[in-house]
Amino acid sequence: MFENVDNHHTFWHCLHGNGYLKPCPASSIWSQVDCQCVRNTMLPTVTVTTTTTEETVLPTTETISNCLDSNLITFENASNYSKISNGYYGLTWTNAYVLDTQIYPQWSESGFYSAIKSGTWVAFNMNGERMTISIDTPSTFSIKSFVVSSAWNDYVTLSMVSQRASTYYKEASFKIEKNRSTTIELNWFDINAITFYASINNSLHGEVFVIDDLCLDSTTLSTSTSAGIEDKCSLNEIFYQGHCYYLDGVGGECPYDYSLGSETVLSVIADSFIGLNYKTAISNNCCVVTSEKSSNYGINSTDQCNKQGPFTVVPSYNGGGCRNYTTRHSRQLTFCMSN
């Protein structure tokens, strides 16, 4: 069963070797990702512009205009041919890889070069399989726009399906080519996941696509826009300037390979902990132990402190009345960083 690109209310069905169009139930459309008819919602607004790459020289760096107040992911400064690790920009990445096109001049006539808008790095889906970007609820992110090309072939259809609150939200399909980059403005807000899939004529064989200048906002976005792809932050940790940070009720004692983080860093990344949880234990005191001799950051006990997460509020300066606080309880709220 495959989608009918000319009419999303029908899909191609095969019986005894013969293909025919079969309609979806009323108020439903076909979803190629789910391989079934799903409830229809308001169709997305998709703006498509194309630019042609005439030569193999890298294009001049260009910033998407509507990303001025967002976070433009250019995939620069990563280890070559690396899988994007979960936690990069606060998101979960499935089958998403990056490479530096300068290492592969033999691909200069491919979509890996035509998709470039910023620098020399691009993202792609390995082996033509589905790529998914997601975030754990209740956190959400908004995808505004991105630049895309087909890696090796023309007449490729790129399909996208999004979810909001873990249910179907919107989907869109459009044509992409090898030597022409396509700028897609989706403006899909407050979603939990988006899945990309590319194919030719609804073939079961997926196609590789290449993405650059991904413009998005996330409620738990990492504050380091230059963070490396290969960060090793685990669950409930924030990556910032080469280190992983977390909050935990451990009485000021960070584990091996970790030490106390500073109030200066906490003041910068505190908001990123919204939606995350304690690392191992709920605290029993609201003042945050840091590398300073006394605690000046805390959480109001009536809001979040000493309660089961995820965090809905985060430590603030003199929050919870914490001023030059030096006493440490057995599960004092603690700010730890990787060494």
C-alpha cells in the first residue's frame, strides 16, 4: 500500500498483482509513515523555494530570514561521518548522521553539495531509512524551515509526518532533486516528533536526502549552539560548552568523573532543565550546592523543590530564600558537571 501523491484521501492498493486506488474513510487521509488512513487535520502551510547549484564551489553562507529569533542548526564542527547523538540541541535523533563535504570532493555533483547553505557540514539519513527528530513529552519543539536536496537521484518525494502530544498532527510531501536545493518553510509549532522519508514513485527502497540550516525552537534546547555532535550526556543532563550538567538530590556529593558546577553556569542554563528530572534522587532541601562556598541559588519549596519531577520551575538567584547558605542536608539539591 502506497500513498497517492495527487490525492491524500486515496492510496494505492495491490490485489493479485494489480494496483488500484482505494479511498480512505471520510475525514481521513493516507499516512505513508503509518501505512494506514489517519484522521485528517488542518493541512500544513508549506512554502517551497528552489535554488540551482551550477558549479561545485560551496555556496556563500546564507541565513534563513525567519530564523533570526530561533536556533539555526548548521551541523558544523562535528566528527566526520558521525551519528548525531541524543541530547544534541535537547532532542532525540534517530538515523540522523552528519559529514563534512570537504572530505568528499568526489561527491561534488551530488545533493551533499547542492544542499549546503552554511559552512561545509550537512545532515543526512543513513541508507535511505527514515529519520526522526523527537523530544519527550511534555516538552515540545517547533520546526520552522530547512534546506534539503536528494543525495543521488532526481524526482524524489520527501514525506514528513509530525506528532503533537503523541498523536498525529500534520504531514506534507514534496519533490526534491539532486542538483537543486529546496528551502521548505513548515512552521509546525509545539510538536513532539517529525519523521522524514524519501522515495521514488512510492518505492519500498528509501532514498538518501541531505539537510542543512535546520531552523527550530525547543523548550529544552541546549544553550550551546556550537556543541559537538558527539556529546555523551545521558538522560536528564544538559550539554553546555563541552560538559554535561544535571541537578540531583545527593547532598553536594557528585559521582566519579563529575564535580560541582558553578553558579555562573547555572545562571545561564537553568531554564534548560525545565521538562527534565532529578538524576537519581529527589532533594530534601531547596538550596543548590555548587562549586561556590555558599549557596545563592534555589527553588521555592511550594513550586518544585523536594517534589517528584519533571521540573516545571528551575533554580534562580536567591530563589527559596537561599542567600549565603552553607548547611548541607543528606539529599541537598546539587549541581554537578562532567570533568
